[in-house]
Amino acid sequence: MSKSELVETPQDTTIIQTTGPVHPGALINMAMSRTDVDIDKLEQLFELQKAYEENEAKKDFNLSMAEFRALCPVIEKTETASFPHKNGPGKTEYKFASLGKVLDVIKKPEEVCGLSHSWKVDQLDGGQIKVTCFITHKHGHSEKTALQNSRDDTGSKNNLQSMGSTIEYLKRYTLFLLLGLSSQDTDGYLGDEPEVSDAVKSNFSESENNEDIFNKIFPSVEEKIKSGKKTADQIITFLTVNKKMALTADQINQLKGVK
């Protein structure tokens, strides 16, 4: 708002001299102090104040997020997952950071920066599990992201264990996404298939055509799904979250259609 504003009333025109921007709250106080206050204009001022406060809260959120990323240390992968292939001999192994480890590492930086996190879990039709993560700043601004996946049926898990494994997995990934933690600390689902990771790494940053990249890596990921080493959902999550590929609906359906 400029340093000199005109406030018109049915009786007169008043010049308000200021030394800087006027807070919407100050305008509301001035308007309410008048005996001939215009209710419509007052409502507009309240809307202006609301927008102002939301914008200020978002700016505070962004500053705190930047501070958090500067303070948060590297999250090391200390756990190892291992499960046999469903079809054929062999097993899949990879290292990851457990949810408990992640929470221990981010607890202090979150407190310092006035941030907190929470999750909402939904069970969708078809057995899919959806996890929504929320990051909230102490001044009220909140942002969220969601991922969904099927139950983790690897190994010899029962139904509750399969659901619990998927929920923890999605909690970790949504938290990583919202807090902007490094993708190198997420699970290396294709770590034992170097031509897949190399194809994405060598092409994604230089090419704007995801279709070329997808077509190049599809034979390898198709073999992984058919052999039971990975599920289509695991491949999709790896490509979209870890490698930041923007898969189209047709590409996702093509992966889900592999049997």
C-alpha cells in the first residue's frame, strides 16, 4: 500500500499520512471507529486482512522450510530389507532409513524451525492404501502431499503386517517429499538393475521427452515385474519419487498391465 491513501466516506475525504505500508488491521480499526462505517467496505477489509495474514504465514513457512533443510543432517540408511523372489530363486536386498530413524533425525530441526508433521491414512477401494502427509508451521500455514500403493505382500507377512509395511513406507516417502530431503536417502528399489538407473540418470536431465526415457528402460522394469522381483507400484514409486519422472497415465497403466 502506498504512503498516502485516500479513504472516502459519504461526508468527506480523509488523507491518512503514513511512514510505510499500512497493515489491514489498522484500516479495520479506523473504519470501525467511525459512526458511519460501511458494512460492505468493512467486509472487504476483513477479506484483505485474511489474505494478508495467509500470505505472511506462507512466507514464514517457506523461510522455516529453508532453515530446516540447512539444519537437517544427512539421514543414513541403517536398515536392510531382504525378501525372496516370488517366482524363481534369489532374493532382493536393499538398505533404507527406517521411519523411526528419520523421525529421530528431524525432531530437533523441526522444533527449532517451528514445524510439525502429521499423517492421514485412508484405505481405498481395491485394497489400495493412501497416506497423506501434512507439514504445518506454528503460524498456521500447512502443506500436504499424498501417495498410494498396494499392500506389501513380500515375504511371509500376514494381512496386518502387509498393511503396516505399506503405511510405514508411504509415511517415509511423503515425509521425504514435503521436507525436501535428498532422494539419495530413499530406497534403492532398482539398485540391482544398473542399466535402469543409468538410463534415467543419463537421459532425464538432458531430455524433455520422458517417453524416450520410458521406452528405453521399460524392457528392464518389465522383466523385473514379470519375475516377481518388484511390483508395478514399486517401480512407479521409484521412477516418480526417486528419479522425479513425470509418468503419464498411459505409462502408469502400461506398467500396471504387466503380468
